[in-house]
Amino acid sequence: MIRPDEKTVKAFAATVRQFPEVLRFIEAWRMHELEQLPHAIHHSAVLQGRCQVLGELYKFAKEAPDIAAKS
């Protein structure tokens, strides 16, 4: 994942604090994709990539409030 600038980190932090359902949605989407991965016959690389991106996005969104507080 590219390193977001400070303004973007603060925007994610505010969003996650104010609307925790956004983080829950990203987590649910990530889990759905991970559950589908073992059943992928065609285009498994696409599904793996999607899982990786969602994992990175979830981790960033979850940690954004702590990162913003440190800066």
C-alpha cells in the first residue's frame, strides 16, 4: 500500500471514529473474500489480490486513529 499523507490519515481516523460501521463493513467484506478464496477455481490470483488489498485497507483504517494521534 502506498503511504498516505497526513491529511488522508486524519480523514480515515475521523471516519472510523465517527462511523465505525464503515470499518465493520470493510472487515465483513474482507472476511467474505477470504471465505471465498478456498473455493476459487478460476482467477484465484484476482481473489488473492482482492484479499490482500482489503486486508491492507482494513489494517490501515483500524490503525488510522492511533497514527493520527501520534502526528
